[in-house]
Amino acid sequence: MSPPNQDDVNMSEVDRRFQCFIERAEPAGLYDSVLEQMKALPNALSNIEYIGTKNHPPDLFKADDWAKNTVFRDGPDKDAVEFRAALIGEIAEPVFGTIVCAQGNHYDGRDGEPFKPVDDKSKVKDVLVLRVPTHCNVDLVNLFDNQTALLQDIENSEIANDEAHGWSPNFKSCLKSARQDIDSKDLIVITTQKKYAIKVPAVAGAPKLVTTPKQVQRVKRKRDDEPSVDDTPNPDAGASVAAQDPGIKLPSDDDIKLGAFYDPRVLEDYGGPYFEHLNAKLLQLDIRDAENKLVPPWRQYAALRPGSFVLALVTIHIFTFKDPGFDRNRDRKNVQLSAHTIRVLDESDNPVEIRKRPIPRTMNDAPTASSSGPSTPGKSSTGGLSSFVFTPRSSPKKDGPSGSGSGGELHGPDNKKKRGGRK
């Protein structure tokens, strides 16, 4: 057995938690690599326009889907596909709204209402709140801020259009502020695809899954030359489940495939009266590690912990919810960034939170805090990440089963139409 590294022995636990940020910021390191490639990526959220400028026409075009909700496409034609935008960020702590657990963002009802368990009809998703990467340089800060600027353009235009028609629905943004005293819009909220689905026998022609003009001022972009829980590590969440219930066996590596179905009990916090699944299974989403290998759900608690640096491919949606009593003042609009692919560029060194099974409100006064399957690729905006190559840091991860790698590439459909970068 090799003797321990003396630097690791002398390093405090706090120092270890910050080590990943220091290594990412090294010259020609991960941050620099990501910055240069994001600048050149045609469908990077920081490079595209919605309102447009004299030298850069709009890249996004508003349209309605089959349910009359708003989507954004890559062209004005009716046959244009949804625009898939690439964005980067560091996962923030649960206190800012990040939710990665068995019950996800499930709404179990208000106080005084009957408890609503997670069942086969529930649309359960995880929520990642992304912030500016820690210890990054001003250029990467500006890139992140330009991501939020594009999203503000969309939301400001939507609000102005509604007000021009005498309508002011309650508006839920995909942007948040890390500080209550400053409306800085410095956090981006993205959601995963649905965690649970029902597997249907393959039949020819049958689906594989059952799942349930007012002028607006453009938000100013930043230029590169402008100044500008529990401390116990939990290396593998699935292992603790197998230990608790000997009848649950983790799938083999050969069984980990995109779209695969798993027994939900592989999650350490799944079970009890909060869940009433009959046929729904846990679904393998397109979440990958630094080596482009799929991260199964029981390892995602480590991969998607606060401090992890991620790249995501998202579509933008605005959902409208009309008040059942036809009170227009009670109508709601929610902006949602739906992540179709998430790539963990570098895992955090923070300890992995040990999750516990949620308790229904009827059994505990305080609730526990904590689109369908893969879409068909479209045209230009659906890809653009196939050439994204980076070198992960070489230091070992203490808690992450994904580990470090020698290099990676985020695979996806090739980009068929080039877009100009921001001038």
C-alpha cells in the first residue's frame, strides 16, 4: 500500500473542498479551455441574440407548441426545430434551490390540503441552480453574465408583450438572485427531464414511454476587455441502498444505457409512504461524467453535488397556467430551461450529502426540504457540442465515482448551420 501524500495529510478539510476550484483556475486549465470553446460555440447561450442588434440578427424565434405554450425555435418557419442552447455553470447549494433527490421537485400540496404522493402520473424532475464558477477569471464571469442577459431579454420581452395587452400574470423567472437585498439575476435554474416513466412493451408504431409587440431595450452584454450538511462523505449512494435492502442489486455497467429503466429503490432516499408508484421505473437520463460515460441515478448525488462544474444543452419554454376561476390576475407563467443533456466537466470535492426518505406532511408537520424521453435531434441549434473537448484536472476525487479522466468530448449531433459570435 502506498504511503499517503504528505500534502494531503497536511491539507485541512476546508482546503480540500476548495482544491477543485484552485485547480480549475490554473493557467491553461479547465476554466480557460471551457472559456475558449464556449466563445466559439455557435449555439452557446452567451453568443446568441433574441432581440438582436444591427450586426447580429435574432437567433431565437418565439412559437407555440401543441398545448399553446411558448417555445423558441431556430428559425421563423413553422417547420423550424426547437433551439437547443449550451450553457455552463457551477451547481449551487440546496439553499439556493438545487434539488437532487428521489422526490425531486414534486409538489405534494399546500398545508391544509390532502397530501399528494409521488405516483405514476407525477412529473418529477431534479432542479439545478447554476452560479458563476468559483475563482474564475473576469472573462468567464462575463460569459456567465451574458447567459443571464439573453434570458432577461426573453423574459423582459414576454412581460412587456403581456402588459401591452392588459395582462399581468404572476411571472416565475428561470433567474434568481443569490442575495435577497440585490436583484442581481446571478443564478440560472435548469430542470432535468422526468426521473420516472412507465416502460411499455415495444410495438411497431407505438411510443416507448408513457409520460404523462412593445419595444424592449436589450440588456447590455459584457465584453472581455471590460472591467468588470452532513460532513460525512458518501462515496456511492447506491452502495448504501444495497446494504439497507439486500434484495436490491445495482445494475451492472453493461445495463447502464441511455433510456434504461431501473428499480427506483436503488436510490437511498426512495421508499415509504411518500411514493406510490405502481408501474413507473427510474429512467436513465443523458447525464454524463468527464469521460462522457453515463452517470446512473444512484451516482448522480455525488456527480451533481454543489460545486460541480457542468455544461448543459437546454431548450427554453414558457408555460402558461390559467386560473380555474377565470381570474386573469391569478394566471401564472413559468419560464423553464429543460436540460436534455448534462455533462459534468468536473466534480466537486465537497462531501456528498446523505439523503433520507421524505416524510409526508400528514405524518410530519414540516415537509422534508430538500418532457418526455429523449427528443429527436433537429437542425443547427440541436448540436454544436460534439467538438467540445477539455482536460479534466488530474487530482483524485474523494467522493465521486466518476473520478477524473484524461480527456473528454461531449457527443451530440453535428452542427449543420454556423452562427456568428457576439460582436
